[in-house]
Amino acid sequence: MVKLSVEISEDLLASIDTAARESGQSRADVFRKAIVLYIAASDGVRRGASLGLVADENVDKLDTVFVGV
């Protein structure tokens, strides 16, 4: 595994720490998963797909749509 040093804002660090604490994972785990999600989303957008969040079981209705991932 390669070690990477990144500068982020205090606000982003606080969000990462919250996500890590709530999911019982480490900062590094949250960061790695975020990067994998970003790469998957970018790949989908390049293929003409959309990325969004579904608010409930109704998959026909997106709660949030991300543009320009």
C-alpha cells in the first residue's frame, strides 16, 4: 500500500471524522471509500449515466442529482 499526504480543510476533516465515528471505521477507510465512489461516479458520467441519491424505495424519484462529478 502507498502512503499519501493530503491537505484538507478543518471542516472536511470534521466531516470525515463524523462519518468515521458513525460507521465505526477509520479516517483512512472513509477516505479510501470516498475516492472509490468518486472514480466510479466519474466513470459513469463519462459513459453518459447520472449519479443521484434515492430518498426511499421509489427508485424512479431521485432526491439529489450530482452534476459534473
